[in-house]
Amino acid sequence: MAGSSEKIYSIDTKTLIKVLSNILEVMRTNEKYLTKLDADIGDADHGINMVRGFEKVMELISQQNPEDIGTVLQLTGMGLLQVVGGAAGPLYGMLFLEASKPLKGKKEMTVQDFVSMLEAGLRAVVTTGGGTQPGEKTMVDVLHPVVEKLKKMVSERSDLDFVTVLEEIVPYARECVIKTIPMLAKRGRASYLGERSIGHQDPGATSTYLIIRTFLDTLKGRKGVKISEYDESSGKMLKEEYI
Ligand code: ADP
Ligand code: MG
């Protein structure tokens, strides 16, 4: 798998667990950055929340040793719901719990399954968030356009492999994060700031991007990235380095 150009048409349970363990590493590596973003427009806990959540997820997975994708995703949702408070815990928790449903009992996830998983996850975030729409400066500003683009890709092209899909999706998701900077926050704590939320990159949109890109990095034999340079005032990501 690592460094090979072989096409990957499905992800098995073991690979998904590797993705999740890399997500934990990515959250640890970017903890301070995510917390800085949340300090600017929230309560400075997003990095801490994500690390605590994925630590619990990996603990549950290593205790229970799940054999199918659906159970892995279900444990992920449960772990996040159990230990992460505030908005992100229920939002990401419900995302993974709902995402687990289309994958129930499956030992392989195809590209089509990945799309169904994210679509179910997006629906859960919208519902849990109270009807969150794109343009409100949240993680939905990454999830919604990514799901739309994925649906378009799979409907127009057959024989799509994971790396081809994700190499197109990851830079797109990154652009979507940058687009949250000029947005006015209408949900969560950032909305209390009103106009002062303008000019800052959304922390939840950023962690969603990091999660999506860790799928690609893992499939390419890497762990993920550290945001190694950012603009101090807006928090805009400027440079990424592989960890
Ligand atoms: P809290 O805001 O409770 O401290 P976090 O800091 O961990 O939780 O997460 C904040 C992120 O959660 C925001 O950056 C935003 O992306 C996301 N968020 C907050 N409220 C909503 C909502 N109603 N719908 C969708 N996403 C939301
Ligand atoms: Mg917060």
C-alpha cells in the first residue's frame, strides 16, 4: 500500500482503524493550532476536544477489536459522544454514528460507501446543529460541498479509486476551509461575536478538512499533516508539512 501507485477500490476494517489512529496523531500535532483558531472566535478548546475524543475512540477500538467497518464507525461516534462536551462532541459523535449505518456489517468500504457514509454524516451534523446551512461558518461549509462534489464525481465517472477521488477532494476541502474566513458566524459560540467573527478561519471546518485529508495520507502511506505556518490574525492555513 505505502507509496505504491496501485489503485485502491476499497478500504478494509484494518485500514480504517489505521486512518483513525492517524487522525489522533494529526489532532495531537495540530492541537495548539486548532485551539488558537477557537481562541479567536470561541472558547479555546477545539484542539483539546478533538484530542480527547480521538484518544477515547482509539481506547474503545483497542478494547473491543471490532471486525467490521460499521462497528468501527459506531465506536468512533460513541467515543466522541462520551468524552467531548460542547458543540463538537455531539456534532462529530452523531456524524460518525449515522455514518456507521450504511456500513453496518461490512468489512470493505467502497468509494460509493464512502460517499454514502459522508452523506449520512452530513445529515446528522445538520440535524444535530439545528438545521445548519452552508455559509454559516461551521464544519458544514466543508462537509456540504465535499458531499456534493463526491456525488457528482461518482455519478459521472465509473471505476473511481480512492486515491483519485481523494486527491481531487482534499484540495477542494482546503479551499472550502479558507472560504470560511470572510463568513459571519451564525451557529455555535462564534455566532455570539457577530461581525467580529468575520476574518477568522473556522476551527470545526479546519478539523473536518484534517480528518478528510488523513484518509488520503493514510492510503498513501503517510500519517497526515501539521499546519506548520498560518496567518496570525485570521488563522489562515499557509503551509502544511507531513508528520
Ligand atoms: P464548542 O463551540 O462547544 O466549544 P468546539 O470548540 O469543539 O465546541 O467546536 C466548535 C466548532 O463546532 C465550530 O468551529 C463549528 O465548526 C462547529 N459548530 C458549532 N456549532 C455548530 C452547529 N450548530 N452546526 C454545525 N457546526 C457547528
Ligand atoms: Mg470551543
